[in-house]
Amino acid sequence: MIVGEQKPFDEIWEMVRKHKQVTVFGCNTCVAVCHQGGNKEAGILASQLKIRASQDDVDIEIVDSGIERQCEHEFFEKTEELIQGSEAVLSLACGIGVQFMASKYEKTPVYPALNTTFLGDVIASGHFTEKCQACGDCVLGITGGVCPVSRCCKRLFNGPCGGSSNGKCEISKDLDCAWQLVVDRLEALGKMGDYEKVMPLKDWSKDRSGGPRSFKLEDF
Amino acid sequence: MAVTTITKSNLEKVLKSGYQAVTSECGPPRSSDPAHIIEKGNLIRNHVDSVNITDNQTSVTRLCSLAACIHLKQQGIDPVLQMVVRDRNRIALQSDILGAASFGIHNILCLSGDHQSFGDNPQAQNVFDLDSMQLVQTVRHMRDEGKFISGDEIKVPPSMFVGAAANPFGDPFKIRVPRLAKKVASGAEFIQTQCIYNIDKFEKWMEGVRERGLHEKVYIMAGITPMRSVGMARYLSKNVPGMDVPEELIERLKGVEKNKQSEEGITIAVETIQRLKEVEGVAGFHIMAIEWEEKVPEMVERSGLFPRPQID
């Protein structure tokens, strides 16, 4: 799923404080799982903004709402009127939702309340970690199910580098060395022979390097 | 003795003639003045076969490795161009390889490079379009096939002796020999290792290397860095991932008066070289004196590696 983190409150306040009306708008799927951008968080953020407006004696009407997903047209039906009538929207979606709304409502300013941080999982309650960079050409089948692109800080295809120490990465003792994990998995799978296959040069044209990507189902 | 070499590299000549080779390295300045690097090169030129020039080591911005290599080449020194894949994509890498070859630089050491978070620009993008093994493959492909990665022809291919690094002390230890095998399979012709302080572990790694006959396929040069003080030993031990400094080495330095510790560090390095000279498969030594180049001649002489062979 997509993981995001709320921006510092002062940065959010700075974006919206000059409007007369702002709709604080949650996105209740991915970023709700990480407790940063769901409809519940939209309500909390709206309350914080109201308090700040009152403290600073700023005249601004703040309402909160939300939908299941801000990245698909059909979910907007029930809030169409609210958004059309809003002077500005503070979206708690990831960068995709913010852009989707900005293109859908051409004349309405849409501000991001979150920094979209990564594609990740929930390894423990409240603990999210990056697992994919959408490189467009998955190699997990040959790396024992551990991604070298997103989990090795040098995205080495023939790792580990010389900085791997006691299972940890050279940049932080809190970060697992991805190639230690690859080797451990290959060993558990009885596939250590695969380690010695030299991985060829990666085709990064399928990554963001090749420009914005899209695909279209012909049958729809 | 006539020896057949692929390139005009002096390092290749010395190694292929059967001598234990000696290389050292110099770090370029954080300045546009080349005087210091030329001076460092001239300090050691008679005591080594080739001189590595580091490529923005520890991710700190410096005068570029290629330009520094050209300065040394103009002094008649055989440079080893260190090239990291951290800062350049495959277009820039191939371009710099051609540029280096055009100045008669005949050695390249292909490296990943330290992560930029260690340097002066932790906010920088990193590139890692290729990894170090893929860079080895690329240089060999350019030299041997006379082709770019794209398959396009190179009219005059670069003539380079191709090296890579190895760290026998990195984890997991069990893949350190297989990893060397991968570098050899990628086309590495010489290897310069991480600084060796844990000699027993290095010898254990070399045993694994010999079991697979890798020492007959690649020239392995043992990395040596003299300790200047007990403080340096402690720092390397605690703060540099992939560096293995045994406690008894720290104790030995601690047992010596402070103003004699650097001398003791040189002695330890000389003893290490002398012991490793006898290890089958050690083809030479790479002395990384880290801003202590003036000590390299003494170390080479005391290790019995002087004079250096002159081969036509």
C-alpha cells in the first residue's frame, strides 16, 4: 500500500490560512491504514486547524469530510456538491489523490496535507516499511523474494557491498542489509547456487527514468 | 623476460611478469589546485608500480579522479582510475572510460562507492544505474568486443586493465568467496582488497579462494593501511562498517608510548606484508596510506619490495 506521513502542522497552516473556507478531505484506504490520512484523521486535523484559527484570530470556515479513495471518479459522487462549493481543499490523500482532485476540480486549489513517503507494508502494528519502488520489471523471483531496488540503499543487483556488517546496512545500524536477507532466503530455499548468477544490466526505461508510465486495458 | 599484455598498463606488466606488485593510492584535493596530488604522486612513484586515484571517496566532493589521473600520467606515473557507480549513469561512465583511455590511462578500478549519506551532500540523488560488477562487465565489453553497451561499435576501443575491490571482512562471510567468483566471472583481472588487520580471517578467505582456483584467474592484491594511533584503530573498529580490527592490535598500539604509536603502526603494516607475501595467491599489495604518502617508501623498502621491477 501507499504510505504517507502528515506534514508539519505549521506547513499545513501556512498553505490554508489565507482562505475563507477550507474542506479537510480524508482518503480512507491506503493512508488510513497508516493513521495519517483517513477520514478520522481528517476530522482531527480539522479540529486542530479550527483551534489555530481561533488562536490567531483568523476568520476561516473549516469543514471535514472524506471518501474511500481520491484516485477514482466513482467515489466522488456523494461529495460532489461539497467539493464544488469549497473555496479550497486540504487533501489527506497521497500525491496521487491530490493530483486526481486537482485535475477533477480545475478551479479549486487542492493542498497536500501529507508527504507521500513510500510503497510499503505493516510489519507490526504502527510500523511501516518500504518494500517496492515500482521499477516496472520485478526481479523478486530471482532474489529470494527480497527487493534489491527498494531495500538496498545502493540498489545493487549483485550485492552485498563491502559495508554489510552483522546483517545491517552501512548507512544505519537500524536498517537490515537487503543482500544479507537475499542470501538468508536463498539458503533457506536451497538455492544458494543462484547467488552466483551475475545479474545483467537493468532496463531502467521501465522505471520512472522512462517518463510517466501508464497502461490501458483494451477490453474496457 | 618478454611478457604478453593486453594493455599498456604497467600494473598488468608487473603482475603478468610474475612479480608481487605494489600499488598505492592518493586522494585528490578539495580544490582546483593540482599541485598537492602531483606532489603526492612524485613522493611514491619510485616505490610503487601504479597509483590509484580515489573517486570522491566517502562521498565528499573533490577534484575528479579522471583529471587527477591525467595529472599523474603527465608525470609519467601509471594511474589507476577509480570509478564509482554512485554518481554517474551508464552514459557518463562509458564517456569517462573513453576520455580516460584517450589520455593513456590504462587501469580502472570499478567500485560501488560509499553511500552519499557519509559525505558533504547527503541530500544528493544517487545513481546506481549499474553496480560495480556490471561496470566491470561494461569495461571488458568495451575493450574486448569494441562495443558500447548499446551494441554500437567503438572505432578505437579503450585499452584498460580492469580491477575490482573485495572485502573479505564484510558480511555475510559465507558469500565472500562466491562474491569474488562473481567478480571474476564478470571480467575482473585484478582485485584490491579492503584493509587487512585480521590476518587469520584474511587467510581463511584466501583458503576458500584457492579451493576454487580463483587465485589463478585474478591477481589479488592485499590492502594495507598503517595505523597512525590507537585512536585511529578504535575509530576504524567502531565506526567503519565492514572493517575488522582485532582487539589485540588495539592492545598492541595501546602498549606503546603515544609518540611512538605511528612508528608501531608502520611496523605492524610491514609485518603484515611480510606474512602475506608468503600466502599463496597474494599477487601484490595495495597500500592505502590515507594522507600519509610520505611513509609509503619506507614501508615498501622495509617489506623487501624495493626496488620495483622495470619492465619494457
